[in-house]
Amino acid sequence: MSIIEVKQLTKIFGSEGRRALPLLEQGWSKEKIAKEVKLTVGVNKAEFSIEEGEIFVIMGLSGSGKSTLVRLLNRLIEPTDGQVLFKGKDVVKMNPEQLRQFRRKNIGMVFQKFALFPHRSVLANAEYGLEVQGIEKKKRKELAMKALELVGLGGWENHRPDQLSGGMQQRVGLARGLANDPDILLMDEAFSALDPLIRKDMQQELLELQARMKKTIVFITHDLDEALRIGDRIALMKDGVIVQIGTPEEILIQPANKYVERFVEDVDLSKVLTAAHVMIPPEMIRPERGPRVALQLMRDNGVSSLYVVDKEMKLQGLITADDAALALKQNQTIHDVLRSDIPQVHPDALLNDLFEMMSEIHLPVAVVDESNRLKGIVIKGAVLSALAGNAVLEGGMLR
Ligand SMILES: Nc1ncnc2c1ncn2[C@@H]1O[C@H](COP(=O)(O)OP(=O)(O)OP(=O)(O)O)[C@@H](O)[C@H]1O
Ligand SMILES: [Mg+2]
């Protein structure tokens, strides 16, 4: 089940924002609404769901509505219309007490500006959220210490923030967000103020933390690289509207419109696309069918070699036409002549690495999974064409 389900979620800033709802319904743009009725559309009928344990990234240019959208999720901003279902329960309809419980138990937030209190210790900063929620001293110390430990700040609890580097300060912010052990963590440009290298470290740590703790994370960024690195799915916003939601690959390969295209045009595809994206179905044969059938199949399909697989599709090797002819003449089996030292990669191998590998060899590369099952083959032309951005997706494979 989705942990969050958002339906028709809308925020219009300004007095009596609801006035603009029928206008949105009629298809008025954000610009027109601003001009004619002096209201600002923050979020326009957002509709999506987030799965448990997912890192859901929200991207878009400045002013596109990212911060507004996440703040609607925990009602730091009150929605003008629509629903936010948390495990099926509408957050928008919660009374103040229910909302307090929701924020206390289920949802945490990390901001871009670390928002640390300079005169408080690291520990007291990490405790802040718990303190606001009225959790008693001993308990909140225990929880905050645990959270600090988790983000690698064990031993730093008595320092002051200004004694810490930027990266460490952001860890304090992260610890604060994690202290109440929420199901969902909202992160608004949490890493944007960090130096590039520290930022990469933090991204890596977030991924590890997420893998260990199975949190659901809603992560805002306007850095595409960051989105691609950490996002399971990415939502792209423009003028308050979500214009596309998809996996990083889907966004890159099939941008929904020019806006998304412009976002992704500078991406180095070789560092994003994998063998699985460009592989094609191989011509295969089972060894027991013999060299005569192998030759016939090669002729029928216009290929000069076949991949030899067993009943479970596990890769045994490759047989060429020459090998098959020789086997036939000398009364040998496919097993006797097959070549087993053929180039292989995992489906997740990046085109970048594949490309290097293929410059040195002249055979296609076999794509095999952990159990040695043949998933497809990659030929040089497909890699080149994908890197040139000519990829056309068809049932998960490029053709
Ligand atoms: N409190 C507010 N009152 C009026 N308008 C607001 C308010 N907060 C945001 N807006 C407007 O709503 C729109 C979306 O703003 P929002 O802050 O959500 O964008 P953003 O995508 O987070 O941008 P950034 O990348 O700069 O943080 C903008 O047009 C903004 O001017
Ligand atoms: Mg913002």
C-alpha cells in the first residue's frame, strides 16, 4: 500500500484562495490568475502516491512549488483543496490533536538552512523537535543521542554548532529530523548549501541510512545529478503543476515535454543508462540440440554465432558458425566446441564502463544476472546510439 496518497492537492496563496479553484478548473494558468485576480498558485491539483521505503524526489525551477508541496504534506501550509492520505487517513481532515500526533510520530522534516541554535549544544539542537512535542527530558536525550549516533555524530553531543563543519551541521539537522523515528522524512533542499564533495558524501550516507532504516523520504532538490543519484522516482514541477513523474531513467529517456527535456538535456547519459537499457534479445540455442541445428538457426536468423544456454537460461557460452561446422565434421557436440570466455556484464553496468570494454573487443557483450542467466546482449551500435540520445524505449529494451 502507498504510504502517502495525494489527490487534487492545491494551494492558492492570497486572501480567499478558494476563489481561484473554479478558474483552475477552467484551465487558467498561474500567470493569468496572478494577473487577473491577484492570487498566487503554489500547487495546482497535484496527484501522486509515494510507496513505503521509497525516496521520492521533487524537482523544478525556483518558484515551481516544491517547498509548498512538501509543506502541504505535514500541513505546515494549509491546503486550499484536495487530500493527503497517510496510510489511508486524510491529514487535511485531522483535528489539531491528531495533527500533533501525526507530526510527532509519523513525519519529520529537515530544512536547507540548518536552522541550528548557535548557543545550544549539538545534543540540545538534536532534541529540539522532541522538546517542542513535549517529550520528557530523559526520553528526549536518549532518542536524540541515538539519532546523533545514527548520523555519525556520536561523541559530538556537547559541542556547539559553530565548532562543526557545514557537513556536520547538516548532520545535526538530519539527526533532529530523525530523532522521533518518523515513518516519513521530508527534506527540503537539505544538502543544497553543502560543498560538492561533502554533498556527495551526504547523499551516499542518506542512501545507506535509508537502506538500514527503511524510511520513506521526500527529497526536494533542484540539482538533477542529486535527483538521479538518490531518487527512486522523480516528480518534476512547473508553475505548481507536476508535469511528469517517473523513474530517473523514464525521465531521461522519455521526457514528457520540452520543459522536462530542457532539464535533462545536459545529463551525461553514459553515467545513467545501463546495459539493461540497451540490450537486445540474443539468438540462443540449447546445447543438446547439436551443431547441425545450430548452423541451421544461424542461417535462418542471419547471424554468425549463437549463445548457448541451459534449460534455466544460464549462459554456457557462445558457438560460432565455424565452430559448429567443425563440430559437425568431427562428430563433436556443441559442448565440445563452445567458447566460454566471452565478455559479460551485469544488467546494472553503466554504459560508460561498457563503452570502454567494447572498444577493445569485437563481440557483443552478454548481459547476465547474479545467477548467470542470460538477459540479453549489447551490440556496439546500440550503445553509440543510446549515448547520442537516439534511444527509443520499447518494452524495456532499445531496438
Ligand atoms: N507564503 C506565501 N505567500 C504567497 N506566495 C507564496 C508563499 N510561499 C510561496 N509562494 C509562492 O508560491 C509559488 C511556489 O513557491 P515555492 O516556495 O513552493 O517554490 P519552490 O519550488 O520551493 O522554489 P525554490 O526553489 O526557490 O525554493 C511561488 O510563486 C511563490 O512565490
Ligand atoms: Mg523551496
